[in-house]
Amino acid sequence: MRKWLVVLFLVGCIPIVPPKPLPDDMAGGCAEACANLALLKCPGHEGNPGEDGEFGTADDISCTDVCEEIESQPGGSMNPGCVANVESCDLVDRCVAEED
């Protein structure tokens, strides 16, 4: 019984780390969001490979152009102000989900 009390006490002392909060400063547009994605090497920073499916060809669409197209659609947003200020790739999905 004494062992279990010690174990429960130790388990109770382990801090629970809350998820990292999203940035408070939501300033920034598509260019800033894409620059941050590239800096962090997050998926999507290279944009869209176009119809041929390969990057480095004439039909590539930049990340900024993709973002601006999404932002121009009714009800569509990748929340560029948030994406421009995240500190890790795992927060990007949370930015987009927060916009919904």
C-alpha cells in the first residue's frame, strides 16, 4: 500500500504541459505566412507544382499565389496572420482550424 501511495504522489508531481498557445500577434499577410513556412520548412511552403505535378517547371504556383487565391474565396482562409507568426509547423493546422 505504501508503494502505491509513493507512486501516486510521484505521478501527481509530473507537470502536465499544455499545448503551446497560438501567437498573439496576428499581423501578416500571405507573403509573410509563406516566408515563415519556408523558414520553418513546413509542408506547403513551396506552393503548388501545377498541372504537371513537378516543382521547378513553368506552371508552378507560388505559396503566396496559392494563399491569396484561398483568401479570395468566400469562406476560405488559411489565416495568414497566424501562420506568419507560428514558431513550429505543428501549429499551422491549429491556425487554419481557428479560422473556421
